[in-house]
Amino acid sequence: MRILLTTTSYQDTPGPHHDLLATHGWEIVRERGPLTEERMLELAGDFDGFLCGDDGITQAVIDKSLPRLKVISKYGIGLDKIDVDYATSQKIPVLFTPGVNHTTVAEHTFGLLIGITKHIVTTAAAARNGEWLRLTGHEIMGQTIGIVGLGRIGKEVAIRANAFGMKVIAYDIYWDEAFAEQHGVGRCESMDDVLVNSDVVSLHCFLSNETRGMINKEKIAEMRDGAIVLNCARGELVITEDMSEALHSGKIGGYGADVLDVEPPPADHPLLTAPNTVITSHIGSRTHESVIRQATMATENLLRFLNGEAPLAQSNKF
């Protein structure tokens, strides 16, 4: 067996997943992802399995990988970079790792929020440069946080928001009434209800044709003046130019994001220099604890399938 391993956090973090992957003595080819479709096309065709991150696994890549490719094991939960429908049509299972990173992403979300409201990044950078800059921030206690997508991560954000004394409202097409009642989460009938009624909007939904660009100029106009937007989901949920314009005008009071529409971004990406932004380099799920959980599950999925056993989680059925 020959396996292509592309996820960098898997490779960079010590842990039992490395020993687990080595148990069968398979040939492991390591690349530093996320890889573009072009690079994947250069590599495709000589592998029995992909152990991948956010690499461009398109129809063309899958076609070139056949007939040898047997399985795609995704490290993580976001499948928007994989053509799952086409993989399904070719009887290629797409495995993934739900339930392994919700804690660390929720913590990162609040790191971004505190960083913005208390000016932590700006003042820490100034102090490092010898400037004693004293800016006045805001408390988040008593503010309303609106969560778009009350799945595993959204729920963890709600729990932590309660601990900070925030009012929590949310929208999700699959509403968990028991959780909402237990944690005092107010139900919104639409995303627009969240936007209109929130001081802080936190995005925790998958990228799809329906959600791509859902935070745009028209939706930003509905929001409260000075609202903060947090994005630890996918950069493409937000129209970059519209968010940058709203930050410069002051309509949006702050943008905290662990994801961008282009990663890594070009030096002139407008959100890198927009006011009141905290941008991190897609590290929201990159903790030692979470990496080990994700990597172990992704590896177990791969090994189980190639050994003729049922994987722990498969996104497609055929």
C-alpha cells in the first residue's frame, strides 16, 4: 500500500498516530499541504489512499487517481475541498473525523473575541516595540452573541458564552431544543434574525453553495453598528471586499478570523490591514490535544477501511 499524507499538523505533532500509521509497514509519502489541485494532479495516480487535509481533491484529481485509489481519509470535518459527490459516484469512500476539535475551536473563537474587545494584539505588539499604548476596550458581559450553526462547535461556543455572562441566540436548520433549553439559547427563525439582534456574530457552519458568501454587503447592512464578526469556519463564508469596506467605515466594529478565502493569503490581502481585525493562520483546531485526536481517528479510519473493517465515520454512502 502507498499512502499520500499531506496534513502538516499531523506531521508536525508528536503522538501515537505516527506509530499507528507505521503498524502495517506501508509506504508513506509526505507532502506539506494544503495542496492545490495542480499539485494533487502531479501526484495523483500512484496511491492507494489519501490521508489529507484541505487539499484540492477535485473530479480531475479523482479521475487521475483511478483505478488505484481506494479511499480518502480526511483529517478534520470540513469536506468542501473534496468533490464528495464525484467520489461517491466512483465508489470511493470519504472518511472524516467529527467530534474531535469542537473544544479547541470554541476556545479559539473566544481568544479572537477577547483579542478584539480588549485590544490585546495591538497593545502587545506596541509593547514589544517599546510603545506603552493604552487603549480602552469593552466588556463582553451582557452583550448578545448570535451563533450561526449550532452544531458541536457552536454548542461549545454557547456554553462558554454563558460563562462570560453573555446572552446567547442562535440559528440552525437542525435545532436541538433540549440543548437550547438546558443552556438558555434563544432560537432564531433565520440567519437574518441573528444578524439583526446580535452584538457579536459567530459563524460555525459548513461551506456549501448555499452558505458561500452569506456574509456580504447586504447582510452586513442588517447588522448592528459596531458589531463584531467571528469566523472559525471557512473564509469563503464572507465576501472579503465587503467585510474590509465595513471595517474601514466602522459599520463592523471588529473581525476575528482563523480562516481566509485564500490560504496562505497574498501580502496585499485586504483583511490583513483592515482596522480592528485579528487574523490567525488556520490554527483554531491546532492544539496538541486536538491534533492527536484528529490524527488518530483519521488514521484509524484509513486502517480500518483498508483492512476490510467499518471505519469510525464515513461521510458518503453507496
